[in-house]
Amino acid sequence: MSLVDEPGVGDPRLRSLYEDIAAAGLRPLWTITEQLLTPTPRPRAVPWLWRSAVLRPLAERAIRLVPVERGGERRVLSLANPGLGGRPYAAGTLWGALQCLGPNETAPAHRHTPGAIRFVIEGEGVWTTVDGDACDMRPGDLILTPGGAWHDHANGGDGSMFWFDGLDLPMVEALDAVFFEPHPDLRQPVTGPHNRSEAAWAGGGGDAARTMTRGAVTRALDPAPSPLLVYRWAETDAHLSRLAAAGEGPLVSVEFTNPHSGASVLPTLSCGMHRVLPGGASAPVRRSGNTVFVVFRGEGSSVVDGCRFDWTAGDMFVVPSWSVAEHFSDGGADLFGLGDAPVLRALGLYREETLPRRQEVTGVFGEGTAA
Ligand code: GTQ
Ligand code: FE2
């Protein structure tokens, strides 16, 4: 006989106990423990793909119809993962979006505690000013706007520009630490020549080995953001080519790093570039933490938890925490990846596993039941 007087399921005393517990603002762990303490992460975000063929025309329509000015501020289409119940987040921890600016437009200056990165997809003529340092943006470049830094985007060219925005907004929101402030002026003053963080780094003997580390996830941690605010495509491309020539592959990965500490570019966000060599197939890997990928060049496919996602340049897709992912490309492809790895590392939550076997493909995203 146990100490507990175990009543049957239909017992009215039990029902009224549960009612009284709920009414008192309490929950009995014994009824929810399996939902909470899952054997492995169970992200609500699902693997998902947003196609450039859909994103791009919508952004172009928005350029024609929606002005960028105080009030609306930024012309941004955020990736809304269907697993997140309508919330505007790509994954539980990550904001991912397509931002665009037409000729001579400016996205008004402001600052906020969430940190952001930009990865340029297409166009020219835009610079993002970060605390007075105007950073010119060209396709394939990575630009940082660390949390707390004043920033605005200005298009001085005569064409439209499109880039990917990644933010740690869902993490900062979960920590109840979102602060936002508009700048008194539309554009903050540019306080010297353009690209000063880059010039300072180059002047100090800038060396790609310090701004990019081989592999997907650096171990170094730094509570401060990188003082280098721009990572140029020409250097990324050359570095990936060197690694490929040195026999790495079929997937060659670099993470962009803070050249002073070797840590991820922001305390909350990691950014990397992944080159799938022609005919290449990467190993099936899963990691704790979410990743948003942006296809920069080429086409190919990724198998995520058994579902095949076929992608081409400009597409964006999400690999949620602990989903198994492997990447393929016949002609070769370059994928930009944004992740939350530094947060998981800092908190002792990072795990990574390579599976012994290729996944069986059980569906194709966008076809039938798979999507
Ligand atoms: O460009 O400053 O996608 O503040 C979301 C929030 C972009 C930006 C986003 C932002 C920005
Ligand atoms: Fe912003």
C-alpha cells in the first residue's frame, strides 16, 4: 500500500484537486513532465523553405507600393515559420528576413538591443551606417550591426537592392530585454570615410585566417561583438577556394570570426559560408541550435529529417535544432548560414553529432504531404 491514496481516474476528488490546482495558478508537473523534459530538443519551428521566385516578386511589389519612412521604417518581409503559430520568426531563436530598398531610399536610423547581420543577395549602391561608419554593401558581403549600435540603410544608387537580415530578436525577446530607440534624424551623420572598420583591420595587417575559421562552429567566446563590421565576398570566396584546393570537401565551411578573439561575429549570432563542391554531398549532421540558410550561388538540395528541399540562388531555408541535415549540389553551390551557436556554447548547451548513414528520402518539400 503506497502512502498516496490513489483514486481512480473518474474520481470526483481527483477532478476537483486538478481544478483547484489550476485555479490557484499552479500546474502539476506529473501531468506535463514528458512535454517539458523531452529526450531531445523538440523545436516548434519546422524545416521550411521560402523560394526566391516567391519572395522576390513580393519584395518588388512592396517597393512600388510601400514607401520607407518614419512609422514603417524598414521594408522587410520576415520569414514566418509555420510551426510558430503565426509569429514572424524563422525559428524559435532567429529572425530571418528579406529587406529591400529602391533607388535613393533611406531606412531611418535607429538602435535596439537585438543584434543584426546583413548578407547581401543582389544589387549595389546601398551602405549601412553603423555608429557613424558607413559600410558599403555588395553581393556576398556580410555586414554587422551589433546590438546597441545606431544604424540606417541608404541607397545612393539607381537600382533596387535586396539583402537577408538575421537578428537575435526572438532570443532577446525571450529574455525580456528588447529596447528600441529612433534616431532624431533620418540618417545619422557619417563621421569619416566609408568602411573605416575594414580599413582599420587592413591597416593592422588584416589576414583572412583571423576573420574566417575553418569549420562550422568556432569554440572561442566573446561577450563583445566583432569590431570589424564588414566581411567581403572576394575574401570569403578566395578563402573557400583555398580550402577546397587543399583537399577539403565535399563541404567546405568557414565561420566569420571576430579577428581579435576568434569568436562568432556577435555574442548571440554565428555566421558562416558553406561551399558544396560540384557533385558533393555533405555528411548527415545534427546540432543543437537553429540555422537559417540563404542560397547565394548555385542550386542543389538539402535533406532535412528525411524531406528533400530543392533550392536555388536567393532561396532561404531553416534547419531547426537537432534536425538532421545533409547538402547536395551537382554544379556546386554556396550557402550562407546564420545560427545561434555562440549562445548554446556559452551556456554549455551545444551538441553536435554526425550520423553514420545517409538519410532515406521520404518526401520532397512542396510536393504532396511533405510540405
Ligand atoms: O534593418 O534595422 O529585418 O531593425 C528587422 C529589424 C531589419 C533593420 C529587420 C530591424 C532591421
Ligand atoms: Fe534595426
